[in-house]
Amino acid sequence: MPLVAKEGPLVNQRNGVLVLSEGVGACEQLGQCALVVAPTDLEGTAQAIYTALTMSDEERGQRANQLKQIIAEEDITHWLYCQLEDLSSLCRQMPVATA
């Protein structure tokens, strides 16, 4: 999982806006607070950058705070817990082998 998308918002002290590719793994987690773009859409990417640069200070601050909160709440421990829950669920669904 690329962590730069998560590191940036955590060290950001000026309420920068996250522009995130829709293909990045972190998009599922952070996409609601970022400006999501298709990596091959040059016009859409340019528009997202323009939107980020002209966004109000209030909206930038709200997005930055939300990103920090999501990253803090859904940390590596949360990720590991979800993985173990998924594995446990799969194990419960498997038929029991008899010898």
C-alpha cells in the first residue's frame, strides 16, 4: 500500500488538498476527502489541481482535518484487525473436513 497518500496529510501544516489517483489503494479509504482523478485524464487532473488551488480556506481545513482523523482511526492495527476478521469469516464458511 503506498503510504505517501497518508503521510502527506499527516505532516501537512498548511491545509493542502490531496489530489489522489482513483487507482491507488488508499483511494478507498481517503477518497471522500480528496480530489480523485483518473491518472490518464489530463483535463480532469488539471481541473482537480485548479479546484485545489482555488478552494476556500474553510473547505481545505475541513478536508485536511477529516483526512487526519481517518488516517489516525484506520491505522495499521485497524487494517490488521480487518484482515484477521476476513480470514476468520472465510474459515467459518469452509466445510469441515472429515477423515
